[in-house]
Amino acid sequence: MAGLKLDLLLGATTPQVGAVSSNLPPGNRGFCCYLNGTGAVAATVLLLVSNDGLNFTPRATFTLSGTNTDSANLQEWHAFAYMKGQVTAISGTNAAVTLTMVQ
């Protein structure tokens, strides 16, 4: 049995695009998006996918908000060769987002 691989697609405190995870074989993927901060925090994060590494399209949107923390998860089968995360909005004291992928 092969071990699970964990990729950090995004770790951000400002709107930005994260690192690209590339040359991915088709298969099941799990995505975990976490938001942490102090008090009222909110963020919107996109999961972007591509087969050529140049033209990315949104596959999922994580809309997070809460007091101090919030999280969202997604699991589905993917055949995309490239994936990355993008923070489109983030607010709150010390707000920070991470998006990880398990394959």
C-alpha cells in the first residue's frame, strides 16, 4: 500500500496565488482549507486546475468565515495534471489561510 502524499498548495495572509503542484497522476484527492486568526475572520479561496500548467480554471471555491477559525474540505476524483490555490479575499486580525492536498 502506497503512503499518502501531502502538498501545501497555499499558505497566505494576503490575496495571492500559491505554488503549483504538477505532474499529478489521475486519482482521488482530498483538499483541506483552513482559516485562522483573532476574532472575526473571513476568506475566499479558489482551487484552480489545469492540464497544461498555463491556463488554469476554478474547480472549487472555499468560502470561510467565523470567530478565530473555520475550515472546509473537499474530496473528489481528479484527472488534472496541475493544481494550485488562490486567495481572492481575506480579512480579520492575523488572518491566515492554508490549502493542502492529500493524494
